[in-house]
Amino acid sequence: MKVVTSKMKLLVAQRELHERRRLSVRILTEESGASRSTVERLLNNTIKRIPVDDLGALCRYFNCTVGDMLQMEEDMNHT
């Protein structure tokens, strides 16, 4: 079964390298405008629903598309 997973950790790592600074959850929420719970759940890949306004804010912050933020992959827990 395929599931949607978050690629936000990769986006954060790329931005940290580019900006040469650590991006904490607090910084990500303050600078993007997305809610803390959405950011934490995307980073931990535990999110079940994403508010569209948070998704838009994060895509603008990372200058990416929804497809850059999320991906479909096989659920290894249900094989």
C-alpha cells in the first residue's frame, strides 16, 4: 500500500547548508508562518492532515512545490 510521506527534513537540511545556520522548529514556524504542530509532524513524518494554509506557507518558505514537500512511497509497515 502506498502512503504519503514528508520530505521536509531534506528541505530543512538543504536550507541549513545553504544558509549556514541551524533551523529549529521555532525558527521554521516564525519565519514560515506555519503552525508549530504542522512543522513538528512533517519533520517527524507523523502528520495525517495538513492545513492548506500551512502547506502553502512552507512551500513559499522553501521555494518549492507540494511535490517537493510530499511523496508517495510504499508503506513498509503494511507489506
